[in-house]
Amino acid sequence: MPSLNDSRPGTTVRITGIDPGQAGGSRRRLLEFGFVPGAAVTVIARGATGGLLVGLGDTRVALDSRTAGRLRCGR
């Protein structure tokens, strides 16, 4: 299943889950931010080191590439 890290800037995807390998505290923080199954996320930009700037509702969130790689997504 593709991860958010596989998405290109300008695309909108839906979160399908969080990699079970994600540590409990980090997983909970992502859920609190709104990265829940079914949430629409738009990739706004990719940084030079692979991190992503994403839009989640009216909020913009910067994710490092490792964290983005653990967010499973689909269309």
C-alpha cells in the first residue's frame, strides 16, 4: 500500500492508516493532528531533504520523510 511519502506535490489522497510500526506516542500525535482514516490530505510541497508540507483541512503540517512514509494512503 502506498505511503504519503510516495505522493507528488499537488495531489490529494485519503489516509487509510498508520504503519503499525509507528511508536505509540508518535502515532497518537498524528491521530490528534487529524491524520485519521478517511482524512483528505493534499501534498503542497516537498522539501530538499524529502520532508513534506501537507494541507489537512485548513491546517498546514510539515512532516519529515520518515513520518510521511508511515502514513498509508489511497485515492
